[in-house]
Amino acid sequence: MSAYSWWREYQIIRSFFQFWLSRHKLASLPMPRPQAALPPPFRPYIFSRTELVRLLMAIERTPLFDPMTMRTFLLFIYGTGARVYEAINLRVSDINLQNKMVSLRRPEGDQRRMLPISRTLRNTLDLYLQSSAQQRGGTDFVFVTRDGRPLRRNTLRYNFVRICARARIHQEHGYSPTPGMHDLRHTFAVHVLEAWVREGKDLRQKLPVLSGYMGHALLKSTELYLRLVPDRFLKPLSTLQ
């Protein structure tokens, strides 16, 4: 196993135990000592706004689902920073259009977090729910195939790779030549931080808000995005001139 693969799996298992440690279900981390290898750097792909437009325009009709389903699905991830499985498991009953709120489920389905959404995303979901009512039939799932079945992650991943290739979006690092859908979640976080910098907000005070919104168990998981926002140093540097 390569050092990259070892560290990737090590961090996944470590995050699992850290989650339960933060909830006082474990006394300590039951993890072995890490191997003598450097962890891979945190280098997600951050879409530019121009690339996001190209991405949405590159969506085409497929035998399994129509372009509006894929477009709304991707906009939901980017607009909320939701995890892919949270978007797949979204139910109509989880959406409160009047109050502009959505409820995201964990894999086991019994634990949720409530998120406010923007007016733009609210209108996008409203339009999609109306247009896909017949397609959904009796199911409560929001995002479904043409025959009313819930979307599958592998099918989404395959089509997302094709869409990125069609939009001429590539990455030079990582194990795939194209970004993944999860990178839309990373892009959401970075774009939020960039907006706060432009507004002159104190990121030290705002970071816990973003951490809670994204469902991070530990604040340090959100702090990783700070290194991807170099503009945060502009104001401190200006005082040194």
C-alpha cells in the first residue's frame, strides 16, 4: 500500500474515532502509532465561479435522469456544503420551503441537522420539486431517476466525471484526473470564507458557525480551509505598511 493510501485510510478511521471521542463515548483514541510517512497535503479542488457555470452547462440528458435532476443535485451540494450521501438521502419532507430550511440526515437516518438555505436555492428546489412531481411518484426522495428510484452514488460519480471532462475541468493532483462531487462541498466552504473576508468579518469568530453548518465534529476540520483563503492576510498585512 502506498503512503498516500495508508494515510488516507488512517485519517478516515481516525476521524471515525474522533467523532465518538468528542461525544465522550471513548476515553482515548484506539489508534496505532502512525507509520513513518508524511500525510498527503489537504488539497481539494476548488471550483472557480466560471468553472461552476461551465459545469452546469455541460450537463446533458442521460438514460437514467434528466439534466434538471443533476443540475439541482449539484447546486444543492454547492449551496449547502452537504455531503454527497446527505443530498442523496434528502426527502421532500426534509424541506421547508416557506421558512427556507432543510434537514439533513445521517446514514442511520435518526440524527439530523437543520440548515437555513438561500432564497436562490429555495427557488431552485421549489422549481425542481414541481417539475419532478410525476417522476417521483409515491417516493419521498427528492432526487430520483426517470423511473422514480433514488440516485446511486456510483452512477452519480460516473456521470460527474463525464460532465467535468465535457466542461474541460481537470486537476493536476489527486488520484483522479477530474475533481469529485465532494469538492463542491470544499468549494462551498472556501467561497463562504472568501465572502466573509470581503465583508471584513472576523474569521476567528465566524469559523465555528461554518463548522456547525457543515456538520464537522471538530473545529480543526474546518480550519483546514483557511489555508485555501490567502486573502485573509490582506488586512493584517495592510497595517504593516
